Amino acid sequence: MARRWTNTLTAADVTPKATFMNRRQIMAGLGGMAGLAGFGGLPGPARAETLEPNSWEDVTNYCNYYEFGTGKGDPAQYAGQLTTAPWSVKIDGMVERPGDYDFQQILGEMTLEERIYRFRCVEAWSMVVPWTGFELADLLALAGVKSEAKYVAFETLYRPSEMPGTAYRVLDWPYREGLRLDEAMHPLTLMATGIFGKDLPNQNGAPLRLVVPWKYGFKSIKSIVRITLTDKEPQTSWNMANAREYGFYSNVNPEVSHPRWSQASERRLGGGLFASRQDTLMFNGYGDEVASLYEGMDLAKFF
């Protein structure tokens, strides 16, 4: 399928694999944040700084995936038991061709490409990551979106026998997220199947996850098993858990502070805990591409 968006980042901007996977030094100092299910995004031409490479064991032992536990090492310890093949995604609701779509069938219909995005976490640090995947719009086209659809709802796999973290009611399982239809159809919105040229590790959302680079990380839902087209704004897990802190839109916005911290500045990954801060860019710097989606909206109210 034809590419609809051209990235300005290059391989030179990519955060090294070991640095991307290792967040122990920075997050230990920042204290972590309950509710980060992935990463959020921001572009930019600046070359990412680097940390000293860690061992593979360290690299894969610091992730957020609460279905496997709230400890940073829990996903790496327990996600290996997750069965990711065979895998299917139920697409239902307001679509012309509802059904269970086999993951290999989906891949057979799509043209995979690498997208290099600069990502920003809600704790205010950023990195650059190369994802492999395809546009969500192409998958939705495969199912056929009906004209009355206005939103897209997503669900993560819920399999307690393989996900020990679900024994605890940290969230109302299964994990849920949602986008407005125009956000979902935007060419920046990616269904990722790989990272750094390899298949997604289980702890990073294998085999299929969402990537929405102008939003905070918890919007990029992992291990998707259901996509529903609807005419009503869907419930989302962190908004259900704490609506005051986590809005439905969750766009990166330096002008809207989280109730417990400012989001106006960030650190570049690789500079260490005491690296100088820089201003956060509206929509993570993707304003030229996505600002028109929110024209006329009060972004302090619809945060």
C-alpha cells in the first residue's frame, strides 16, 4: 500500500537499542509513574544522546506492562510465558467485514515499513525509536469502516493464566484504549510489529501494538486482540482509573500540567538524571501534521 507520510528522521537520530531498552538509571531517579503502558512521542532533528550500553539482560529487564506486574522487571521475568502465536484480532462494531483476522493474514495484506519516531514519556524524557509496522488506516480499510463510525476502541489480551499481574486489580482488565476516528486514520498512527529490525519482544507488546507518536505513552496499547468501531467515545483504562489525571485525548501539551508535575520541559535520554532540560513541543513537535485535528477545541478541557 502507498506510503502516506514521509519521515524526516534518519537512522542517525535513533536511540541505540541498549539505551532504548534500559531506563533503569533515569527511572530510578524519577520514581516511575503508575499508568505508563508504553511510550509517547515527539519528533525533532536533534541527534539523541546515548548512555553506555547495558547487557541484554539489563536491556530487557525494565519495562511497563502491568498485566505482568507493576515492578519494572516483572514484564521481562514473566512475559516470556505469553503465547503470541497463533494470534488473531477481532474487528467488530461499525465495519463492513467484521470477524477474527489472523495476524499472519493481516501481515500478508500489509506492506511493512520502518518509521523512526522521537518518543516522549509522560515523566518528561525523550528518545528516538525505529518501529516496523503499517498504518492503522490500512487495517481499518481491510475491515471496511461504516460511515456512522466516529471512534476506534482497542483491547489488550486478557489471559490470566499467562499474565500474573492481572490477579491484582491495579486496573479494570482488560486494558482498553481509544482514538477518535480521524486520529486513527491519520498516517502517523502506526500498528507496530517490530522494533530495531526485529519482532516485538513480548514485554514491548508482541505481536501487535499501537503507536501514536503525538500522544503520551499509555495511549499506545500493547498486544491488541480487539478493535471496535463505534459512534460513542470509548472508555479507556487510565481515564477510568483516574479521570482527573488521564484524559481521553492525552495529547502531549506543555501548557497543560499533570496534577502532580509539570509537562512543560523534558530531558533527552542519554544525558543522565541531571541532564539539562529543554522545552516540550506541542503535540511532541508533530503540530504541522496533527494540529488541524483539534482546531477549535479547548485543549485544557479536552486533555
